Amino acid sequence: MKHSILLITSIFFTLLSAPLHADDSKSGIVKSMDFQLIEKTRYNKNEPLKKVFKDFEYEGWFNSDGEWTIKGAVAHSRLRCATYELGVQLGKGAPACLNIEWFSETSYGTRQQQCNSVTMTHSGGGQSEVIKSKIQEATCVRVVLRCTGTCGK
């Protein structure tokens, strides 16, 4: 009996001291969603190719110049502050964005501190050579929300 209690106590403290995220690149991710990219009609063929995504929460675009943008509402459900980042990852998958082959790592375009149970609109973007070279074959985007600090779950 005494050995069982010691063993259980030892396992309990080992679990408490273990890192919460084994993969640091995924650390802090509180939400990710995959969306289908839709090619926007070009009336002038000299304009860069542009692919867009949109739902009730997030919207954005990528173009053949390697530029991208994202905009979305981010809700924080705690009083204490946390920092949120909204990012994107470009890939190619089946029509419903299944079995996606990712072309890029996640690139974050926004970074905002939020406090007091507030919802804020994040808007930002960036530029990437990977996007420039892979936009023709890209069919999917993953929107990633990352949080550090007192994050609501």
C-alpha cells in the first residue's frame, strides 16, 4: 500500500513537471481551421493572380507577388491579459482541403495584447517567396491562432 502511494505520487509530480507541448512549433496554438482558396477573377491579365478565402470569422488573400493578408475577430475570455497572433499556412489538398500537402510554415501577420474579456479585430499580412512560387498550385490555407500569456480555452 505504501509503495502504491509513493508510485502514484511520483507519477503525479512527473506529469506536473512535464512540458505541456512537446513540439515547440505548435506551442500556444489555440485554434486552427482549414479553408479552400478561390481564385479571384482578373479583368486585367497584367494584375497579379489573387486567391481569396472567407468565412464568418476570417478572411484574407494571397497573390502571385508573394503578398498575403488576413483579417479576423479574436475573442479573449479572461480578465488577465494574453497576446494573440493570427497566421496562415499555404498548401494543396483535395477539393474539401483533405490530405493537405503544406508548402510553407505558419507565418504570423498580427500580434495584439488583449485583456478584460475583449474581442478584437486582427488585421495584418506579410510577404513570402514560397507563396510567390506556389500560388498557382495552392488550393488551401490554414488559419492559425496562437496565444501566449493567460489564454482562455
